[in-house]
Amino acid sequence: MTIWIDQDNCDGCKRCQRVCPYEGIALMDGVARVTDRCTSCGACVEVCKNEAITSDITPRAVPDFSEHKGVWVFAEQTDGVLADVGLELLGKARELARDLNETVSAVLMGQDVAGLCDTLAVHGADTIYLVQDPLLKEYRTIAHANVMETLVNNYKPSILLIGATALGRDLAPRVSRRVGSGLTADCTELSIDVDENTEGSKILWQTRPAFGGNIMATIANRYSRPQMATVRPGVMEKTIVENVNAEIIRISPTLNEGDIKTRILERVKELPKGTDITQANVIVAGGRGIKGKEGFEMLGKLAALLGGELACTRLIVEQGIMAQGSQVGQTGKTVRPEIYIACGISGAIQHRAGMMGSRYIIAINTDPGAPIFDVANWGIVGDVHEIVPEMIAQLSQKGSLS
Amino acid sequence: MKLVVLVKQVPNTTRVKLDPKTGNLIREGLESIVNPDDLHALEAALGIKEETGGTVTALSMGPPQAVDALTQAIGMGADKGILLCDRAFAGADTWATSLTLSRAIRKLGEVDLIICGHQAIDGDTAQIGPQVADWLGLAQATYVKEIEHLTPADPDKPGKPGEIIVKRRLENGVERLACQLPALVTVIKELNQPRYAHMERLITACTDKADILVWNAADIGVNTCDVGLEGSNTHVIKTFTPNFKRQKEILEGSRQEVVAELFDRLKKSDTTLSGKFQGRPS
Ligand SMILES: Cc1cc2nc3c(=O)[nH]c(=O)nc-3n(C[C@H](O)[C@H](O)[C@H](O)COP(=O)(O)OP(=O)(O)OC[C@H]3O[C@@H](n4cnc5c(N)ncnc54)[C@H](O)[C@@H]3O)c2cc1C
Ligand SMILES: Nc1ncnc2c1ncn2[C@@H]1O[C@H](COP(=O)(O)O)[C@@H](O)[C@H]1O
């Protein structure tokens, strides 16, 4: 497979360069040339208006997927408690289903979990596939993958969303391999778009960070179904549906202990230290600009006055001032509070990756050039050790604080 | 014990620089390293080898220069390296990558344990391990933070498989899991402290004497249409620099003024919390 560029016909318009996802084209002396990053994907061939690009790739046929319908969500549960991420995904699934004019289904597996169906319905499931079996009491990879594989093959969904939790990330790749479909991990955005390559059929656009969050990539799955994606907790928003009337489809799986190959010996709960910042309405976050533990005590006062929680950057965790569970960012938590107050935080891309879903962002930093200001609604250039006490003072003066 | 470790060469994304004008990634001069989690996988395999005996094979799919990752693995103590290298493998998504890796493992014959990193820092997908396990029909344990115990299958007791007992790190606790061998485990950094490469071994590993094989698509018996970009179901349709910019209104004035201004903005905003900012002091 090769791509050729006819240098005489190239007018250096750069369209091919822009469309190339792999930086496989570079402009040299005003004409496009193929670089060694080229993967022969052929994206450039179509956009060249001078027809200067040719290739020997035979276009891959897109199979007929008209039988595949519906947006599915895996409803993760442990010990009879639903994981929030499943409910969040139902919210997103509704949006996608509306754009596709299809319905939303939840897949619920476990033992004695029928009681959870109401919650799934309220959060947006039109249909619930309820799979109960003693062998599904606890999550075990092969058992759950077997069930999911059978369901997908029998009911042929078009989209399957799974939470990017420890459990979801263990299960999703195995299911994707089984059903022969692509899987995009840790998506931050999902939308339905018309695919020009496949005569206007509607496909799922899956956007995720790549290269350590330095760039975003939009990925499509044209050649297999279901289109599978995982999404981290806290990224999507729950919705509540009125006039609930979900159909429950009960399924008895055929499982054998002998096929499962693993045994759970013990589960030790270690409650995460501190509070859950992903649920907070207000977050006061501190970075290296905050002086030591006392500085964080000051931020804690502000957080308390606003009924919020304290969070921090990675450097603060590394310095041992706060626990890992309070870290916001790419390698920490994704949060989306109504108000995020960033105090003495520079706004490195890895930090921003975890807080951009916040409704309002406020930045306080001595350096007017700090990147955090670019992503803030309101910024104050100043010393946090002066501004925050002033905020505390003004808030405390008011009688109406609840 | 026959152990296989999957190692990937990745760009050091912690040192990534963006072109300030175009916002594109500057790839030139980006150093390549062994994926950090994979060093922990190697350490685990070498530890098991020291205890129970056996061989450690490091396996990687990548461009010709990925041989450096195998050199480092041998430097640390792996017995041999295999590089899966073919132009047909380029542009693979995780489905095609896992197919390629699992075919190579099959070619190695009976393997007791495959160890890989939890995730690679260039893609962060954490999919390869479970997918390889699935191609091979093996049990898996992901997020492994401790390998407690390992009993190889006893040839005197046919039908009774060996077992590995691990501790897995989950969001809200730890799970102890017994997994039938052969199995695949993916490991996290908490597991161990990787050793440094041994200088002498490293030097030999860099010469032609090093036990490093290079296999192409034909060697592992895959059709080129099933691997690489052609065998992939997912494709990147565009990449872009995230644009997170907001209005960036910088409030000016004295300390009292800026804070009062800020609270005024919040009070007038549509947050459900605007009530908290009522009664602005004079
Ligand atoms: C792979 C990878 C993953 C990462 N993941 C994360 C992650 O998940 N989360 C995360 O946060 N980071 C992460 N990082 C680290 C990230 O790159 C940054 O190093 C980190 O976010 C910076 O933290 P900071 O803003 O606290 O510190 P700095 O960058 O040092 O910024 C401190 C800021 O405080 C300001 N300042 C100083 N004194 C005052 C004062 N008195 N008043 C007001 N302002 C003051 C300074 O002007 C400066 O802007 C990751 C890095 C890598 C390589
Ligand atoms: N090209 C590759 N060659 C060898 N091992 C790989 C390759 N890609 C991924 N792996 C292994 O799979 C793990 C998870 O990678 P990923 O699924 O890409 O996050 C890595 O830590 C490696 O152990």
C-alpha cells in the first residue's frame, strides 16, 4: 500500500496535510510530500481537489449494519449498588439515541439485582436486559464477558457504552475482542455525526485525549458493530426522565463454573480517604502557589463557607500535603462542579484535563501569564494569601449564608 | 516457568512540547522510552524466574527502533527478545495489535504466564492485556499490585492446572484473586521497584550476539489485511489541540474590589449557588 503525490499537480494548498491524522504529509518547497509517518490510510486522497494524490489502496467495504439498532449502557453494580458512571452514561445515551431516533437499553447483571431496574429506568433506560445468576454474584471477567457477548450477538446494538472503572476497563476490551468490534477508551465526548465516507450513515464520533492529554483525537468505528466506548466517571451528566415505563427483558444465561477460570478469595474494602470530590458542587483547589498545610487550612475555610470540597494538583499530592484522592487531572479525578476556584495553580494541560467540565472557573494567581487564566471565566491576578482571606471575610459578613 | 512480557516503546509524553504557533505536537527529538508500567512487568517476571526458574521472553510490536526496548529488557535480565516488525503492522488499533501479539505468543508454544503493563502512556487504553488474554482464551487479572503466590502445574497431577494468586487494586479496595495458569496479568507501579539494567548485559544486548529475533507478518502467519491499519476497526478521523478557552475576564482594582466584583458576577450567574453570594457588603 502506497500513496503517491504528483508533484506537478500539487499547488501546496495543505488540505491533505490538515486532514492527515498521522502527520504523514509535510510541505517541502511548496509541495506536499509523504513522510515516513504515513500509514496509507488514504484520508488525503479524497480531499485533494487537483487529484494529485493517488494510491493503490482498495477502499474497504463497509458492511451492512441496518440490523444493528439501539444505544446500550452497561449498568455496573457491586453488592447491589449501581455505579454512578452507568447512570451518567444513560444520560449521554439518551442524547445519542435521540439523534439516531433509536432507544436506550441498560444491561444489568448480578444476583438478586432486579430492584435496581427502577433506578435505571428513571435515569433513561427504555429497555433493561436483566441477567441474574448465582455465578454473576461477583464480577468475574470471563463470566461477564460471556454474557455480554451473547447479548450483543443476539440483540445487535449499534452502540455499547461502558464506564471506564476498574471493572469496566477489565471487561470492555474482552467484549470488544469477542464481538469483533473496535473500542475507544476514556472518551471525553461522544456525538452522532454523518459519515461522509459511508454515504451519509450516522456514526459515533468518539473524542479522547491522546499523548498524555496534549492533543485530542476523534475516532470513528466504521467497520464493525457495536461501536464501543468507555467513559471515565464524572465526565457525562445524569438526567432524570419522567413518565418512566421501562421494558424488562429477563435472561437466563448458561454459565459453567469450570469455564470462568478465576476464584475471588477475598475483597477488602478500603474506603478512599477523604471525601469524594467528584460529587462536590464547589471545589476550592490549591497548587504549588499555596504555602504548606496552613495555606490549605485557609482554603479549607473558604471551601467550608461555600459548602464545597478541597482539591489539589499533582505536585501537592507528591509533596504529601493532600491525599491522592483529592488530585484533579488526567491522572487524578475528573470533576465538574458548578464553581471551581483554582488557587495558585498554573493550569498545566494535565490538570486542566480534569476540571474543564466545571460550570464556572475562577483563577487566582500572581502570574498574569499563567495558562489557568485562559480557561477561567474570571481571573484575579494576585496573591492567594491576600485574596482568599478577603473572600472569607466578605462571605462571613453576610447573614444569608446557609 | 515460561514467561512472556509484553513491552512497548513509547514516546516520553511527559516531555511533550507543543508548537506555540500551530498547537501541534513537536515530535522531533521526542525521546523514546520503555513504557513505564512495562518495566514493572519485566521486574515481576524476572522475580518469578529467580524463584521458580524458567525463561523470560520480551515481546514487542513496533518499528525497527523498538528493538531498543528489547535491548533494555535483556539488559535487565530477560533471556531473549522478539520484535514484531512489518510495515503491515503500522497504524494498528488495539484489536489489530492484540491479534498480532497473540499470534506471536502462540508461535512461542506453551507459555505459563504473560505479564504486561497496565497501560501504555501514549494511548492509555489498558486494552491490550485483556484482548491478548481473550485471543488466547486465558484467564486474566488486571490492576495487579501484588503477586502473592504461584504454583506451576504439577506434571504428576494431570488435569490440575497451576495457579497464580494476586492482589488487585480496585477503586474502593483490594481483591485477592486466584487465576488458573496459563494466565495473563497486567501490573501497576505499586507492584514492585524495577531493577536497573546490568551494564555488561546491556552491552552484549547491543551487539549481534544478543538473542533478539525479528518476525514479520508471514513469520507469525497473519494476513496483512487482518493487522495494522487494514485490520483495525477504529480510525482516527482528526486530531486537534483542545480548546478550553473561556472568557478570561480579569478583575481589576483593590483586593476588596476584586473580590466584591467576583461575588457580584457569581450572584448574577445562573449557578444554583448564587444565593451564597447575596448581600454584597458596601
Ligand atoms: C503524565 C502526567 C500526568 C499528570 N497528571 C496530573 C494530574 O492529574 N493533575 C495535576 O494537577 N497535574 C498532573 N501532572 C502535573 C502537571 O504537569 C503540573 O506539573 C502540575 O499540575 C502543576 O501543579 P501546580 O499548578 O500546583 O504547580 P506550578 O505549575 O508550579 O504552578 C504554581 C502556580 O502558582 C502561582 N503562585 C505562586 N505563588 C502564588 C501566590 N502566593 N499566590 C497566587 N499564585 C501563586 C504561580 O504563578 C504558578 O502559576 C501530570 C504530569 C504528567 C507528566
Ligand atoms: N505494540 C506493543 N508491543 C508490545 N506490547 C504492547 C504493545 N502495545 C501494548 N502493549 C502491552 O500492553 C500494555 C497496555 O497497553 P495499552 O493497552 O496500549 O495501554 C502495555 O503496557 C504493554 O505491556
